[in-house]
Amino acid sequence: MDQESENNGIADKKLATMRDVARVAGVSVSTVSRILDERLPASRSASAEKVRQVARELGYRRDYVASSLRRGDTGTLGVLVPRLTDAVTAMLFEEIARAAARRGYFAIVATCGDSKEQERSAVESLLDRRVDGLIMSTCRLDDPLPQALREQDIPHVLALRTDGSSPSSVGDDELGGYLATRHLIDLGHREIGLIGGPDFASNARNRRAGFERAMNEAGLTVNPAWCCDSDFSIPSGEREGAKILGLPHRPSALFAVNDELAIGVVAAAHHRGLVVGEDLSLVGYNDIPLVSRLPVALSSVRTPLDHIASNAVDMLLNPEENNIIRVTTPSLIPRKSTASPR
């Protein structure tokens, strides 16, 4: 057979239908539909296993367009993140895409930076593409968009950040900030600074609140000169870290409320000839893969992004089961960047 004939044969091959699977497996079409619906919990019965085996042997592939027309949806979820150059939001999207795929949905992503106008435009673009719901990690505490979505009954879930009203899947950021600071206190540090995030983000505010709670419990003073807000980026961490480390009297330890800020602080310390883990103890947040591979591995607070993503997809697809907020518990991962003060 020549190449053209072979290609034509592949193109002309009739795809197996659900009716074909039902006939070979000896069950009804409705039974096949239920067993092969990826949105439902997988049955482990002998009949279900046989249906799946027959489907594989026949090369059956679900017709997503037809099933979407029957259900009146598109089988797609819209995901909105500030930027994909940020490791955490990129990782979150990948986890959401995996969680959506397990339920038979396809996730598409849009970015908007920190602009309210771009956020609204991106949401409108996703809705124009008839996504079945939105998952957004862009929420600002002063942002009217989530309220507008609630008023229009548009299915949506906030992830990583919350406005306290819309359904949200978040980490326990207050606890995470407390664990990071408590770790430094337990090592013997008494002069501890904070590189915070933007004040409009609930996760940044809550991590700061955890820092302040740990300091207050230990009877330690929060020195305003050693604390600042920033925008979650490496350049901000380097800039603010340089300011604090350049003071005549600097803290012996810093808590940076995300790992990218902490990486910036590492650069600032290096420029001043300070060795992280010896001259300065440093804790980050999120435990992105890079930080355990730095020359001095970074202590960090780990929030399971897979749990946050899975909860967000569950809440979006099962709104009748929604709690207003689902909270995932973080854990501290100590490494070489933190040690007792000299």
C-alpha cells in the first residue's frame, strides 16, 4: 500500500460510537454513557471494567462537541491568573488543568497582570468563549468584579486569594505566616523583619497577620523599619531587601511572604557580602521547586497547590456543595537558609 492509500485509509476509518461499545459489551447505551462519563466517580464493578476494556479495544473516543451540545455547556473552564511568569500561578494553572481533565473538562488560561481593567477584559473574553465557569487567582480586596459575577449568577471560584464573599479555595495564609515566624523565633532570633506583598491581596495580608501574631505572642517588637510591602516579584525582593540589609542596624532574620521575594533577598544579601544561613536567616513561602536547589536551600512554607486546585474545580462544578471558603493547611519545610543567630 502506498503512502497516499495508507493515509486515506486512516482518514476514512470509521470511529467507534457509544452504540458500538454498548453492542459489544452487551449493555445499554445509557450504561456506557454513565460509565464513560469522566465527570462522575469511576465505577469499579465488573460490568464497568468490561465497558472500559471494550471502549479501549474499539478505539472509542468521546465526542466532546456532541456531549456538550446535549448538556448545554462547552466542557471548558476559564482560568484567570495575574501572569504565567510567576512560578506559583503557573503551577496553579497546571494543577487546575489536571484537576479539570480528571473530570472531563479542558482548562484555558488568560492573564491580566495587576490591572483591574485588564482583569475585566480578560473575564469578558473568557465568557465570550462560553466557558462553563471561571477560576480566578487575581482577586483584589477592593475589586468589584467578584461581586458583579455574583450578581449575574456567573459560576466562579476564587483561588489563592479571597474577597470573603465569593466561593474561594485558599491556603491558611495566616497560619503559614505564623509558622514561618515561629520557626525563626524558636531558633533564637529576636530581631526579625518582613518583606510583605501587596496590601490589596488577602494572602499577603494574612501572612503578615501571622507574622505579627507570632511576634506578639513572643513579646517581640515589630520594627517598622524592617517591614515593607512589595509586589511579590524577585526585583521587589532584591530592592526592599537591599534597603533593610543596608540599615545601620539590620535584623538577624527575614520572612519573605513568597519565594520569589526571598530569591530577591538572597541576591541583595550576596551584593552586601552576607551569607544566607550564616549572617542572615531567611524563610520564603510556597516552596516552589527552585528553592530547594539553591546553593543554600531555602526554608519555605509549603501550601499544596494540587489541593487548592482540586478544591476550586470541585466547588465550581458542584456549586450545591459549596462552602463559601475551603482552606488548605500549609506546612513549614526547614532547610539550610535558617539557623540560630551568631
